[in-house]
Amino acid sequence: MTEMDERYEFEPEDFGTEDFEQSGLDNEALYLERLNGADLYFEVVGPEDEESGDKPTLLYLHGGPGYNALTFRDLVGERLSAYRVIYLDQRGGGRSGPLDDTEQGSDALDLDTLTADVEAVREFLEIDKITPIGHGFGALIALEYARRFPMHTNRVVCINPWVHFPDLALTLLEEASARRSVKLDDPSAEVKAAAPEGQHPQVGAARIEAAFGLINARDLLNALHFKDAPSRMRLEFSDVEGQLMGGAEVQQALVNQGLWEFEYPPFLTEIKRQIYVIAGTHDATSYPAQVQWVEDLADAEVTLLDAGHYPWLDDEDEFVEALEEALTR
């Protein structure tokens, strides 16, 4: 068996276009397909178009980057049973194949490639329009998909979006400095002054290096993401049960491509589909700064919840109600 087979405990040829009736689940199809030069794993769950009435087909885009769609389905999927939902593990993450096995390789991992993956899945499934639901980093892919493929997009739902990474890096540095009780030392001015003429100063990277030098990445993000310890533990239990920990390869590939310097706000004005944002006010990585970019530049409708980065962990009913409203209003 290959390393990938050992990791996921299935043979790739087990996954095709047929429904997996042996799984015991109704209206479920599991796929591992070579699309856009990558082995992409995705699940399609719920009623077919003719059975779902006017309800849109949803495509869930997880965050991380490099995470997976399993935990969202595990924790929220039953509440979305009236919808046809595509749960996609983005390339290099979850149960999709590793980046080294893609035609593009890890050096080519960028927003364009991840967006093209979504379009490849839509084309493969022969679905006319989708409603992308993006969480955290996944919101960036959802927004870019709507910008590039408006003819195949109903609307966009962003959950605690990340769109401006130098600003996000500053937020992390501010929090780390406060928690270490040290004066905020933003390296941006020094980095800009030292950058050679014609070269983009790596402000975001310098900020994130300084932040993680004060507090390790996991502890810092936990402090900013979760409303309380029980929510964090619930997610960790789901992660352990799913046995799909990881994502470092994807994160490093995106960092190598300049992730921390990426500023998406200029593109927000080009999106022609309605955008809905669901934001947890306890998620300092997204609210208020990142949410404000989307609200102001894309005229998004924003719903605020008393929750963290994963709002379904804090109040599942309120989150599902907010999502249902975003999908139907």
C-alpha cells in the first residue's frame, strides 16, 4: 500500500461515481477523483435536485488552511439534511491526496488553484449552480469562486472570514504582546525601510514571526478562536475521532507563496453575488476587522453570534438558524 492508502485506510479504486449503498446511509456518494491535477476527496449528501425543491446545492469549504470537511459534517451535517451538500477536502488536506502527488506540486498552491479545484468538482458532478459556504480561510476560496464563476454561484456564505492577512498577522501580534505583557513592537516600518526598491516588503511574515516568537501558534490561535474551553475540547474530540489531524504541508506551501502578504479586499468590489457573513464575536481573528472588510467593500449582510471561530460549537441552534436565514432570505 502507498503512504496515502495507509493514512486513509481505503484503496483509491474503491471510490468512484457510484453511490455507496453498503455504507448504510441514504443519499450519500463518496468520491476520490483526479480533478485539476489533484486527488480530491469529496462527499455528496442529501436529496437530489428533483427532491430538494428550491433549496440550493451547498459546497462547504473548510478552513485551516489544510484542515478537512469531516468535523463540520460530523457536528452539523444532520441539521442540513434537507439540502444537497458537497463536503470537499481541499487539495493536500483531510482525505485528499498529498500535495506532492499533484501535477502542480506544492510550489503552485495558491488561491487560483484552490478555486479551480472547486470548479472542477462542480463540473464533475454536473451541477449548474452552487452556494459556497466558506469558513475562515475557506471563505477566501468561496469569495474568489463567486468572483470568477458568478454564472455558477447562487450566493456566498462566509463564516468568520479571513481576507486581509497582513492585518490578521497584526491582530495575532497584538494579542501575543498583550498576553506576554510586553509592548507592541510592530516590525512593519523597519521591514518597509529595509526592502529593496521594487520588492514587496514582507510585513505580514515579519509580524507573524514576531507573534509566534512570543506565543506558539496553537496556543495563540486557541486564545483567539474559542469562546470557552468546552468549545475547544469539543472540537478536539471530533478531530481525534476523525483521525485527520495535519495540514502543515498545505500551510507551509501557502506561506511559501506569500500568504501573509495577501490582501483580498480590492477584489471584493468585483463580486456580483450577494454575500452573507456569519461572525462569532468571540473570534478575534475575524471579528471585527476581517468582517468589516467584507461588509464595507462587498455590501455583505452580517449576522453576529455570541460565539467563537466555530460558532456551531457554542450554539448549534443559533448557528443553524443564521445559516438557514442566509440561504433563504
